[in-house]
Amino acid sequence: MSIIGTLLAIIIAILISFFLGPIGVLILLSVIFGLVLNMYIRNREMHNDIQRIKEKLGILEQDEFNMSNEEIEEELLEELKQEGRDNKI
């Protein structure tokens, strides 16, 4: 529904700019600014909603590629211990 409204607003703005001349160009620019601002606000709201959902579900985003050497060593030692336990069974 919002896509249809966006397209309709763009078409109306172009028609207004065609019939009103220089003033129509200003109206067209203001409509474009409004549409971009509206999309930015919606995107930010969705991002905040997703973050709240992740917090409620306990989902953490871990950056595994930027680990310190100590964290890597601890992880490797844990894996070696688990492999040793698995081999005994």
C-alpha cells in the first residue's frame, strides 16, 4: 500500500512541477525530501523494534572475527578438552 502511495505522490509531484513551472520544482523537491525523511524514520523504527526483540529473546551479536588472542586460546583449549572427552567414550 505504501508503494502505491509513494508512486502516486511522485506522479502528482511531477505533474504539479510541470504545470506550475519553477514553483512546481520547489514542491517536487519538498515532496522528495518528505518521502526520504519518512522512509528514514520508518527504517529507524524497524531497527529499534528488531533490537528490542533481540534483547527480549536474548540474541547476542558476537563479532567472532575480532577476538583477542586470549579468547582464541581459551576457545581452542575448550575444544581440545571436549575432543579428549569424546575420544575416551
